[in-house]
Amino acid sequence: MMNFEEALTITDTLVFEKTGKHLNDAQRAVIQGTWYCQKYHEIALEYRCTPEYLKQDVGPKLWKLLSDELGEKVTKKNFRTVIERRTLEEEGERGSTGAGEQGEQGKQGSRGVRGGQGHRETTGGGKTHPSSTVNISPCRLGGSNGCVSVLWQN
């Protein structure tokens, strides 16, 4: 499973490709807080700004920018899933060229798609599709603000 630093690097690259600028501190705070399932008011406490600034200015602009760059709607609620899925898709495309495809599928078949969880099946058309496997990743334990992110594997 992807870690936060990988997600931050990917996001920074996407923003740089679109704007020619790297993520600023407020955008980084929103990405980090989103990754760890924090609410805007929790991010604001750590970043020392108002929740409204993050929720009504930084967040919407960041999600719009990422949505435009990725060609699909990105929100605070689906950011992690989109980034992880896109990374898996890119890894699959790199591993599915010619003879390397069989070797890559063989590796995935023996260890599963994500550290031994799930498997991939191939349809008659040669396309790889996910099985009915779900990764459930708790962002935080306990408390009323705890959340669980569910990732359907691709």
C-alpha cells in the first residue's frame, strides 16, 4: 500500500506539471490531513489557520486542480483512493508490455496485488481486472472522528 510520502510526491508532481509551481505549505497541510483522515478544523489547528480558509479556499482549488490534471473528479473524500488507483494503473501499464507482462502477472499472482491480499484474474481479452477484493485501512483508531478508507483493488 502506498505511504504518505509517495502520495505527496505524486501530488506535488501533478501540481507542478499543471502550474509550474510546487505545493505550498497550506496545500501540503491539506494533502497530509486528508491522507490521515483529518477534518479541516483538525488540519487548521496544526497548520494554525482558520478551517474556513482551508475548506473554502485551499481545498477546493487543490481538488479542482487535481481533478483537471487527472481527468476525474478528486475530492477530500476520494483523494487517497484516486491516487492509489492511478499508481496501480500506471504500474500495471509499465508491467504489461510484451514479455514482461507474463512475468509481472506471475509475480502478482504468487503474492497477491497488495502484500498477499486478493488476486488478479485475466479475461479472455487479455485485460486484467480486479477480483472482488477490498482493502480496509483504518486511518485512526477510536474516537468519534475515526474513519476507515475502503479501497477496491484495480
